[in-house]
Amino acid sequence: MMTGTKNLKLLALLLALFACGKEEEQPSEQTEVLPVAEEKADKADFELKPVDYGSLSGWKNDDLKTAMQAFSLSCQKIMTSDEEFLSDHSLVKIPTAAYKEICQKLGATAPLEYHNFIEQNFTPYQVLFKGNDIGQFTSYFEPTIRVSETRGHEYNYPIYGRPYDLFELNLKDFDEAYPNKKLMGRIVGQKFVPYYTREEISKVMMKAPVILWAANPVDLFIVQIQGSAVAEMEDGRKVRIAYDSNNGHKFIGIGRILLDRGLIRKDKSSMMEIKKWMHDNYDIAKELMNENKRYVFHRLSYESGPVGAEGVVLTAGRSLAVDENYIPYGSLLWLETTMPKYGETYKMVVAQDTGEAIKGAIRGDYFWGTGSDDVLELAGKMNSTGRYYIFIPKGVEVNL
């Protein structure tokens, strides 16, 4: 663990580094302090256009019961918030007080009245970027993985908890002029340096707890991509492992790596096909996995489901991961897209999570649920165009 003296030295070092502009001390991706598209949403191209409920395809056909159950979980979070807006990072500034008012009414509303409840309390706004309302929608799921509490037999792959030598730094904490950029690193001497890459983690003696041991490295890799999992013990017990932190390196999708190498065809690039290829070609796959330098650390969770970035348990079919630079967590969205097996889909979802690849004004990752290969097959096939509308409490002036 780092002592108080080392903390002070690190703080002094970082302040000096930023004051002098010595950005060459670390890779530019981690020290860039100028506004970049990934960190700051493009306000000039972003637009919200009020519409009536007749503009929402299939509005009256959606059974809103599970959507309102998901929304009620966000409400629990919102009711305890002392922030002025749902999110200070988002271009859409929705006053928390307006949502608290609506959340208080929700508990007294019968399921048969949900459509009326929404119509009485919200105005739908079409989300546009550069005048276009079409974006990309993918999906994710919570996989299962075989594990043991002890190492041995086939269980030889550690599932690491957050390392003791992993530290987080946000540039904005030092100066409001810097972007909201989070850096993950470790201390070497008196320097704050990038944390170990995926490949390095497999070779060094990690200063991290091993919370469980996995039976299969490919399955563990997929768990890291999805963020959480249901871990099945040898004796049949189940425990949930949840996302805790990551090493701060850029995420590169394994599907993209395989496509670029010509190792899979585009029509065989679903997550199910990728998983099968990696199992069948592990000698090659283990090297390619290292090209994704991002490594995720986990913790044991006793929640009823995976927890999203908003801090609430995700609801299958109703939680959506969004880019918080545009859409605040907890907000209601009307999603119109196409899904594997079900075709055209029109439904209410709640912004409750985010993801490394979820960037853009009209970009969503649909949470499919928990399961094994059957859920993986559906979630892995979804890559559709679509649109969404955001519901703004009535009486709230929209200023972008």
C-alpha cells in the first residue's frame, strides 16, 4: 500500500507535471489535456426536437410494467441524490428535482395507468445529431463461467480483484480547464505510470487479491468484455462477480482483431462464432487476446443482478447503456430498432449503464439478460440501426 508520504510526493509530482506541460512523460492518450471528441460531446451538432406521442412507433403496444420496475430502481438512486442535475456530464440537463417529483408519483400509479402516467408527466423529444436521427444499437449480456474458490485441477486462471497498487487520477480534479479524463496507473519511484497491460499482467507477480479461479481463459476473457458474470462453483453454488475497475488501457474488440487478420468472415463475426473460434484455435487466440490491452478487475457481488454505471441493478430487456456525455443516467428513452429473433422492436428503456465502445449521441447497448450460450447467441448477433426519443419532464426547459 502507498504511504501518506508517497501520496504527497505523487500529488506534488503531478501538479508540477501539468504546470510545466510535460505531456511527453506518458503516452499521449493518457496525458492529453486538450478537449477531444471522446471526452466532450459536440453541442453544435446535437439537437432535441419535441414530438407528440403519435410519433412513437408502437407506443400503445408496449407493456410498460417491467420498464417501470427498471425505472423505479433509478428512482431509488435519484431520490437520495443531492446533485442539481441527473448528470453534470451530459448535454441534456434534467433537474433532479423534476425527476424526484415524478418518482414520488410512480409508487402510487397502477400498472394499467403507466401509459397515462408517462403522457401526463413527460414530453418525448426526438434525438438528432447533424440533423439525423439514426444511430447504432448493439447488445450485451451477463455470461456464466465455471469457477472454483481454490486453484487446482482445471481451475488455473485467476479472477483478480482490484490491485492494491492501482490508483486513479482525474485531470479535472486539478483544474476545471482539463477534460473529465480518468487515468489509471501505478507508482514507480516518484512517477505515476500506466498500469500493466493484459500481457504484462499474465507475466508479473500481481499485487491483487484472487477472488476466484476460472476453468477456461476464453470464458474469462468474454466475462471481462461483458463486465460481470454469474460464477458457477464446483458444488453447484452460484455467486455473482461484478465489474470493479480496469487497468486504464484502450479497449480493442476481439472481433475487430479477427476480422482485420482475415481469421473469420464478416458473416461469422457474432460473439457466439468468435467464442467458438477462440476455443478451437486457442494457441492463436491467446496471443491475439493480448492485443486488447484493457484488463478488467472484479469483485464479488451479492446483488440480484449485474450493476450498471448508474449504480442500480440492470433489468433484462429494459436497461440501455448510453454515452453519458449526451444522455444522463436514469432518463427514460423510447427505443426503435431491430433485434435478432424478434425483428422490429419498439419499447421503453432506461439509461442505466455505459461502455467503452458506447460513444455518440445516438448509440446504445441493449442489456439482453443473464444466461449462457442461448443468450450469447442473441446478444452477439445484434448490431442494428435505430433511433431513440428521450422523455423530458413537462415544464423543464431544454437548453443545450
